[in-house]
Amino acid sequence: MSPKRRRLAFFGSPAWAAPVLEALADKHELALVVTQPDKPKGRGLKTTPSPVARVAEQMGLVLAKPRRLRKDPQIADWLHGLDLDAAVVAAYGQIIPEELLQIPRYGFLNIHPSLLPKYRGAAPVNWAIINGERETGVSIMRLDAGMDTGPVFVQERVLIGADENAAELSERLRNLGIEMLQNVLYRLEDWEPRPQAGEPSYARLLKKEDGRIRWNEPARNVYDRHRGVQPWPGSWFEHAGRRVKVLEMRLAAAEGAPGEVLAVGPEGVRVAAREGAVELAIVQPEGKRPMPAADWARGRGLAVHERLG
């Protein structure tokens, strides 16, 4: 028997969500796509549609861009008139009002890249890496009125690569989540989600300050934070009152005072943490292009034993 084709609405916005939309459109009927409004971007602040909006437009799908979902009665009217089996949410960027959650026959389904109830919230992949987790996973859940508190259909555990950054892991979890979501959609009639079990934790949105390198932490923590804050805000430190972004970093075997420059050479700039050290390979000084860290250090006259802020 062929898999059942569902009638769906899709709520999503960033590039991470676009492949989810494409996969659903390949197997199901997309009656409506809802995404964030166009936003000014770039130096010219040109108004630009979200990545999901661009994909939906290319596919000729019905598209809505409400500024405030809670204050847009048209969305509720649309959903009521579409006879939806379900709605799927993938990084939409707004909270779904409770009155909308009951409209589709089987509710709103969400791909959440964590092992709920661990790392509820906006940045689960980032904080799992920053906190040094060695495994995470994907949960397919049904939304309720809380913040990622709804019942879970299925979870899959995933080991985190020792050098894997948040952008790479997010993509891997999303691709696994697409497969899991399709399986749930095919079995909605006989698959009842279960309440979350365990102690919850929360993954707040990242701030620029979260990218600051903490030299007084062990080198492994410094490296995990570097991996976890990719691609934004990125890891950075200050030198001579100016911010320097670190684009490539690796662990190194050395000891010294936290923040102390231990060596400048072809491999990069070796800097001590509280335990161990890291090698800065590629950096981007404020207002400059990316460059080898050794070139930056020589250009700034950076000396061994100097301390980075």
C-alpha cells in the first residue's frame, strides 16, 4: 500500500527549514505556507523574502507572511477553510497561538533538534555543543500552548562529532528529522504521542556576548563554545580595544596562563586556556577580511607571553 498523502500547512522561515518544505511538497499536498515577513538585509537594506518564502514562490505555493500571527485573523480563517490533516512547524520564528493549534485534524507537528524535555527553546543545538554534550537527538512532537512542552511521537539519539560545529550538526539533525516526520505523517491515525518524561532544561537564544572566548575555562570548553556559536555570533576576543573574530580553531597541547600567547608560527597562534591551549588558525579583525592568524599576529606585533582579552 502506498504511503498516505496528507493535506498540510507549513510554518517555517530560515534556510534550515527550506529542505523540510521541499521534502513535504514532494510527498504531500501543501495547502498553505506561512513564513516571516520580508526583512531588510545587506548594506543597502534591500527588502528580502525569507528562504522558505523563496522556495514556496518557486513552487507556486500559496504563501502568507503575517507580521504578528496572533493579530492576524485571516490566518485562522484560512486554516479553518483548508480541511488540513496537520500543520508542520520548522523554525518558524513566532509562537503559534493556542486557538490555531486545534484547527488541523491532527494538530501542529514540530521537528525539534534535541531529546525533549532536554534543551527546550530556541537554540538547542548550540547549547548542547557549548555545554559539552556528547550526544543529542531529534524529537517529533505535537505542539501545545507551552514552550516545547507538547507530547512526543518519536525520538532518535545522535552522537555529536568531536569537531562538529552547530551549523553542521543542525543540518544533520534536520535531515534525520525529515525522515522521522514523514514516518509520523504516514501513521497519524494510529500513532498517539506520549507526554515528555524527565527533567526539562532550556536553550535560550544566543547573544553576541555568548561568542566571547573565556580563556579562564579549560581548552575543551573554549573549543566547544567555538563550535557551538557557529555561524552566529561566532567566537571572538578583544585585542588592543578591537574585536577579533576566530573563524578556525583547534585544540593544542600546551600550558600557560589563561589568555597567554604561547607561540606564533605557520600553524597559527597558540593561546593558553586554564587547562591546555587552543590554536587560532584563521581570524577576522574588526573591519577586515579573514586572514591566517599568524599574519594577523605579525601585523599587530603580537609577542609571545602577551595576554589576549
